[in-house]
Amino acid sequence: MKQLLWLAFAALSFLSCKEKRNVELGLITKEAMVVSAREEASKIGANVLKKGGNAFDAMVATELALAVAYPYAGNISGGGFMVYRQQDGSIGAIDYREKAPLAAHKDMYLDSLGNVMPERSWYGALGVGVPGTVAGITEVHKRFGTLPFEELVQPAIDLARKGVIVTEKQEKRIKEYKDKIIEISGDSTRWTADHKAGDTIKYMNMANTLERIKEKGRDGFYKGETAETLVSFLKERGGIITLEDLEKYRAKWRDPVTFTYDNLEVISMSPPSSGGVCLAQVMKMIEPHDLHEYGHNSLQAMQVIVEAERRAYADRSFFLGDPDFVEIPRDALISKEYLDARMQDFSFEKATSSEAVSYGKIEVLESTETTHYSIVDQFGNAVSVTTTLNGAYGGKLYCDELGFFLNNEMDDFSAKPGIPNMFGLLGAEANAIAPEKRMLSSMTPTIVEKDGKLLMVVGTPGGSTIITSVLQTILNVHEFDMGMQEAVNAPRFHHQWLPDIVMLEPGAFSDQLKQQLADKGYQTTEERTPVIGKVDAILALPDGRLEGGADKRGDDTAVGF
């Protein structure tokens, strides 16, 4: 404790001489930690570690606990990505992103005149992609798990039966989407009830569904009673997922994107996530600049980052999609030669116009309603996991009999090149719908090494802002000497090429800085994105302890020992 007080005093003394900074230490533990969107899920994951389980065991338990405690984005009927680093330094990734059903086709959301009918992919059964989450967790356990699978599922079952206390933030979310959920799911859905902060919601049907997964593993979801009930439910409502779709689904092991930045080695997710490639492009474009000297969120630092983001996002949709369907020039896109050329026309004198940047007619991203969790175990293993239903509560379609919301991931495909999806952004040919194809994503689960040792586990929800939030969190630690919680708390900004606007976290940037940006030709807004990311991260401290960064913008919580 004395050491912590001394560190805090030293930091504050130093800052008083240089700049006023709101320094907050996150949870510090000696051996292991889980950081997720809900305290219940973090506790369940940490308890698995206390029992002697590893980070991969905790991944299974945390994922399922989030499906119960955080139905807004946690799920067993969505999908996601995991990047991992084992104690011996070996790395890898698994892709359990949803797929298009076998009956899907390129024009399935177009009318007879070729116009997009957007609500068909936004809401209801036709927008549902083949779920990947259960396949993902069972595959992770099969390869890396040490505790019995049944032990890892049971805490989520117990949580579903005991119930989850509604938080103030959750009350607001439920209220915001209640009418649409009832419209799509029917007035007999359990979500017709008013749920207030402090209430307890029990999920008995979800518990029954989890029992089948506990007993039969992946077959408890993709075959038998759950599968038959799900397919029948979707078919009655115009969906096209079949038993064959469910039986054929497989999660896929991928090679992560790796790159260096100064003395850091960054390990991030590969396509069909755009996160790793885009993060690599931005970081390598800003690497020649001395951000530390410019200062945190200074005019010059923001200019460099915004201009790198502009160019990376311009490449993003044009080149990226499902690597099983699209040839991706991954190495070329993150090469020094290519990225140096991309920044040649950058100038501190004025903003580059997005219209002047190549590929100015296409862009795609998914929603902001995703969730992330980070885990480091007592053995030195680390996992970074981002998972989603796409929209808030997915497509607002709740299967009461099974106890969960369905995703609307089909909207992450390009319904038609050049036509906006539900988030007002455009899609490219590389991300066109095809049977069994995975839709492009922005999810960016990331692990950072320094000098060959684990430094950071980081990720966030936030749609296209995921990539820039992960970027700024890493930079806050590496370039601006912040601790983990301070790095997560710091104000964030975002640029994604189109629209040509710098999005600022509301109330976090001075009028003087906004005027300086305007004088350079940058248009800013604080209205489009009330929250830019909700980062959950873990920092390995020099003395071997861990500091958690749980984003206060949500109910996120770090738990460890």
C-alpha cells in the first residue's frame, strides 16, 4: 500500500509541474485478472482462474456469463473473435464470426427495382446470420481448456436462475429499445415488462438452453432440441437458416496480424476483421512522428492520427472481407513502403480532403453495440475477446422459448455497393453477401508485447470507433506514459474517412482546440457518437503485477487476485 501511495504522489507531483491530468489507478492484482462489461461476468471468470483454470477456461465462462448478464451485446447467438498469447509467447486467433446462411444471396435485400429494403436486414428473422459463439467457445476449450467443460458452463446457468440485477445504465438501454423489441418479437415477449434499476431479471429459459450446451457441448446448440426450436422459430418469421446451416458451422483458427511500433510488438485480429490490418496501417503511418513531444490530444498529435486514420479507413472496405472468399493483399497493405507513400501528401498546414483520398465511394462498418473482455491468468496466458450481436439486442428478435436475442449480422454485409447500411455507411463489393461467407467486422481484440514480454491486453466495442479507441489506448500508455485506468479514462476522438468529420467525445475537448482544428480545415462534431468505445484492458506492470482498465462509460468492472 505504501508503494502505491508513493507512486500516486510521485505521479501527481510530476504532473503538477507539467500539466494537470486526472490520474486514477485501476484495480491492481498480483496474479490474474478479468475485465468485462459486467461485474457478474468478471467475477465468474476470475473464480474460474482461482479454481486453477487458465485464461481459456475463463474465456468460456466469461462469454457465457455475459450472454446472461449483458443481453444488450453478450450472446450465445452471435459471434466474435479471440486473439491469444500463451505463457511461452506463442500466439494465435480464432474466428467465430457469424456466416451467411446457405440460402443467402447477393440481392436478398433488394426489391424488384434493385432498391435496398434496409429494414429486412436491420430487424427480425431475415437479418440473422448463422451463430458462431457456441462453436467458438467449445473449440477454444477443446484445444486449450483444462477444467471440465461442464464446470465452466454451470456458473452462467446458476446466474440465469438466480437472476441479474438491473443497473441504471441497463434500465436506460431497455427503455430505449423496448418498443422496437415488442414490435419485432410480439407483445407476448418477456420484455413487455418494465425493468427498473435494482430489479432482478431471471432467465429460466436461457438456463435450460445452457443446460443442453453443458451436457452436449456444441451439439447442444447446433443439433437437437435447441437447433430445431431455433430453426422453427426463425422460419415462422421469414428467416432462412436451416438445420444444415447450424450443423455445418465451424469456428476457424486464423493467424493474427502482427506488426511492430517502436519497441512494441502488436498482435491483433486478422480478416474477416478489418481491425488488425487497419490498426497496423494507422500505427505505422504515425510511427515516424514524435507524438510524445507533441503532447496528448494536442493539435499536432490529433492531426497526425486523424490523417493516418483517414487513409487507413479509405483502404479498409475496398480491400477487406472474408479471406475465404476474397484475396487480401495483407502484407502489402501494412508494408512501410506502401504506408509511407500514403502519407506523402500529409501536411500540418491543412486537413486533407477525404474526397482526395483513393477509394472515396465505399465504406462499411457494424454497430457500436458490441462487448469486449480481457483476461490474464496466473500462468501468464492472455486472451483478448470481442463478441457481438451487431445491433443493440441484435435485430430486436427475442426467442422466449430459448431465452435469447438473435443477431442481425447480415446487415454487416453490403446489401448493395454504394448504399448505406443501418449505420449510414456504405459497403463494398468485397463484402457482398454470399452463402457461408463471413461479414466484415471492425472488432479489434489486441495483445501488445514489449521486449518479448506481455505488456497489454486491450479491446472495446464501438463499431468503426473500435479501431481508433484501441489505437488511442495503446498510445496513451506507450507515448503518453499513462497507467491502464488513466489510459482508458482519457478523452477519445475518431475519424473514419467518410463522413469527413472528426468525432469528439462530448465535453472532453476545449473550445480552443476545436477552433485550432477548424482553422486547419477540420470539421468536428460532438453529437454523432456520445460514447467512443468502452475499453476493457489489462496492463502488465514492470514489477509483474497487473493493472485493470475498466471503462467507466459503462458498467465495466475488473476483478482479480
